[in-house]
Amino acid sequence: MTQTQQTNPIEQILREHPVMILDGALATELEQHGCDLDDPLWSARVLLENPDVIVQVHADYFRAGADCAITSSYQATVDGFRKRGIGEQEALDLIRKTVELAAQARDNVWAEVQGGGVENTEVKLEGNLVIGTAQQTSDVLETGGLARPRPMVAASVGPYGAYLADGSEYIGHYGVSDETLAAFHRPRMAALLEAGADILAFETIPSLQEAQVLVDLLKEFPHAYAWLSFSLKDGTAISEGTPIETCAQLFGSEPQIAAIGLNCAPMEVVTEAVSILNRTSDKPVIVYPNSGEVYDAATKTWSGQGTCGSMSDASEQWVAAGAKIIGGCCRTTPHQIGELAKKWRK
């Protein structure tokens, strides 16, 4: 499917809409559904134990108005599963399953919207867009009168640091070779594309080295696209210290990179970073910050005061600065994504 795809899926959506809406946190929503993620595999653990809950969370975001679900493959890797005694073939099957689960949720919700299967829903179709007045007592589905594209599935390719499960995706100095990183990422990328992902999400990338390895690997799959999203040290630099401007200059001309941006950063640094990316590269700028709380990798706990409630208001500054693709990362919820969808689909 993606192996033969030659159309940039982000470009398709942005042709029809000024802003593309991403989903929000997966892991913390899984915890809200009773899943225990105290495990080096993190959300990938649920693939083994309760995959139906993953479908439910993806569906919640699609019903909220998300144009894209990011799969549960952030920490799903051959090396990570091997540590749990899972062989390579089973690991690759599990990685493919992350795409299948997200696609299942997308297809289920899209059928609801198209067919009016949701209570009090009225819709009409125009090409690949749906215009409807879907309403539900839950605040998760309310697309009243708004056109939306058929949602896509982005396959998460988390950094090498996520596999280490020590917080080094926010530092980036792994001390490993390019060859080690390529061997780590290649089989997962191949499996995700084989499963039919619409696009790859290179996300929470902390270093220029890892970004370059991923972009070079993408060329082995010439009909695939990816977005490239960095973790940040501050509003001007990625986690290991490289200026954001340098990253935009280096990767802004890569034809298979569909968007460049940041994720899992506090909201306070987003506008500055978006401004730099927008003036340095012609690529659409993607941004999905976390709630503003601070994650402690040692204790695997969050602390501090979240600012997630102001995401909808803050997004006005991000769009004014040049952001085209907006969503949430850790500790954000379907409610916040619903608020973004209502604001930017008016």
C-alpha cells in the first residue's frame, strides 16, 4: 500500500484545509482505561495484553475530530521485544499490528460518519470530504457542520532513546554509531510500511545524528513519506543542542519529508520554535506539545502544573507563527483535540 504510494498525504489534506489536526496522548489515555504501562515497552506492552483498548483510544481521537492517529509503535521494536523473549518474526508481526489497530479504528469511525451510524448524525459527502452535524452526549464526537478529510494513519518511529527507556530521547547523546542506529530502525520502518501506514512519524528525535540516519533510511523506501519531529532543549535548539534553524536547513529540501517540527515539548517554547522553522524551511510545520508537566524517567512519573487546558487558545499563536499541523503529545486528551478541531474547522 504505502510502498507504491506516490502522493504526499499531508499535502493532500492541507490543500483542502488550513490546519491538519493530529491526535493526542496514547499512553496516558491507555492508563485511564486501566492499563499498566510500568514497563520498558511502555504502550507497546498493551499490544501484548489488551490490543482492543488501543483501538478504543484511537477511535476516541478520530471521533474528537483528529485527521490522523499515531500508532502504538513508539517503543515497539525488534530489540525491545527480544528483551521480553519475543522472537524477531513475532516482533515484526506485533509492529505491523500497530498499524492495523489504528486503521481498524479509523475505518470504524469513518463508517459511522459516512453512514450516519452515530446517533443524531446527519452527513453528506463531497469527494473525499464529509460535511456533517454529528453530535453525541459525549464531548468526543461533535463535528457539527464541519468538513473533514478521511483520516490517515501515521506509524510512530520513536527514537533509539525510547528503546533504552532511560529518558535519553530528551538528551540525544547515545554514543552509538550510525550503523547501529540504522540497524535498529530499519526493520521497524519496513514492517510499518508493509502494514499499510499512510506516513511514518519520526518523532521525539533528540539529535541531528539520528535524524540524518532516519532520513537516509527513508530513501530505501522511495515511495514513502515521513514527518520529522524533534524533542527540544529550548525554543531555539533540539535536545542535544543543534539549532532548530540548522535542522530545518538540512532537511527542508528532502522530498520524502512531508513536514518538520517538534513534539513533547512544553507549550511555552512552541511559538518561538515554530517561527524559526517557518522562516527557514518551506515544509509544513508540525507541532504537538505535551501538557507542560515534567517527566522523570527514573521514577516514570509526571510532576508540575500542566497547561493543557489552554491548548486551543495557544494554537492561535502557533498558527500565526506558521504551524500547519497541530495536535498533542503526553498528557493531552481527546477533549483537547476536540477543542482544536472545533476551532480550526469552523
